[in-house]
Amino acid sequence: LENTCDWLASPQHHLLTADAADYPPQLKNIASYPPLLFIAGNREILSSPQLAVVGSRDCSHYGREWGAYFTQALALSGLTITSGLALGIDGVAHRAALDVEGKTIAVLGSGLAALYPKRHTALASEIIAAGGALVSEFPLSTRPLPQHFPQRNRIISGLSAGVLVIEATLRSGSLVTARYALEQNREVYALPGALGNSGSEGVHWLIQQGALLVAHPNNILEEMNSNLNWLPFLATQPIYSSDNADVPLPFADVLANVGDEVTPVDVVAERAGQPVPAIVAKLLELELAGWIAAVPGGYVRLRRACHVRRINVLI
């Protein structure tokens, strides 16, 4: 108790009870709202319009790039980005919001005096400095036990108007957050990924269950029926740019045989003169590096390398 009183002596530290006038109304509407919240930072931000962004801890290049793209756009629209400060997509989401001077909230699975993961200590400080907040229902010194993380996920979804899932395996904790969102009558949005990638399996399962497939941040804003800012400029700011020369180009011989039109896998294999299994593995790596995209029927090229030319074309 003495440690808690000392902690609360800081003007940036708060203990919010469920009967307080500024307890977030959207959180109090869920069945299992926490009776107490420890908050470091801006307590008022908890009542702002929020979107939760969650996903795999072991995310791919695809997940990082598209996760940052969506999060930055949604933060620029005026939404506060809420996530769990974990490694992977959580960290990507917090960082992306900060990079565009947006607001972000981190809900922890530990006490605020036992921040986890340690490597996100600096990120947590930046969140507070930028007008965001760290939140936990656990006493300050509570260690990050495994059972705490599914429990805190209900707060992530409860604070938010919806949950965007970016990469998740079928056993991912992100699916727990999505389940809580559905129970709380929140929207669930899912960013599709590559077939054959285990990080896409959970997202594709959510889409099969009725989650909204999103291809652009405005898909989310339309569904939320929001008065937030629209994002017409995004069409002129593609995530992949032909001028982005510092991204390594793997398997140039395979990329040369993927066109701007939909190119089936067997056609790429025939053109490149390589077996289909080898081509599939190389196409996946090209997709994760951002050079191509999987679409129904095959792949399309996202950007062009000037030193690549098609080889082994069979007429």
C-alpha cells in the first residue's frame, strides 16, 4: 500500500475506480469491466474514440509494413490506437501511431511497475510523453504471468470501437481479443495475408467467421460510420514504392516472370524453368519482402526493378 501511495504521488500516475465520473463509458459497458485501473499518462485519453490493433508477436515483413500503414492512416484520422505493448504487431502499432504524432494506449498484462517486455521500456515512455497512456488492472508490482494476457485482452477490446487483426496463427492470443470483441458487440476487422503462411491462418479463419476483410483504412472508417477525417491522400502514397531501392531483391529471376497482370504459379514456374515447389517458396519470400502480392489465381507485381528482365520465356 505504501508503494502504491508513493507511485500515485506523481501527477502522471492515476488510480481510476469504476464509479469515477471519467471511467471510460465504453469499457464500463462490458460485462466484466475492471473495478480499478492503474494509469500512467493521460487518463482522459481512455474515453477517446479508439481502435484496437493486434496481431502476431512473430510477425512477418508483410505484417510489419501493412500494420504500420493501416495504423498510421487510422491514427491520422483521429482514432486513438490501443494495443498491448507486446513484441510484434503490438509494438508496430504503437510505434506507427507515434510516428505520425497520433495517440496510443498500451494495456499491460503486468503491473505498471513491472513493465513487460523490458525492451519496450523506451517505447512506453514515448507513449506517455506523446499524450497517451499505459493501463493495467493489476497491482503495480504484478509479474507478467501467462494467464494475465488473455485477461487483459478484454480491456483492449472493451476500450475500443473495433479490433483490427493483422497476422495471427490459429492459436494466437489475437483471436482471444477478437472473441472478446464479438462478445462485447464490437466490430472485428481482418487484414488478409498470403496463403500458406501460418501467420495468415487465424486472420483467414476470422474472415470465414464473418470478420470484415479490409483492404484500405477507409473500409474501417466507413464501417464505424465515423465523423473522423477521410483519407483520400492514401491512394497517392502506396506502401510499396518503385523508388524504394534499399529493399533487398531476392530471386530476381523469379520476379522477372511475375507480371503486372495476375500470373499463376505454374506459369511462373514454366517461365523460370524451375519446379513448382521451389517457385512457391521463392514467391512467398518475394511477397514478404513486398515485391509481389498474392491474389486469387496467382500473383501480381507491386513494384518494378529496373535491372530485372524476364528470362526463359517459353513462346
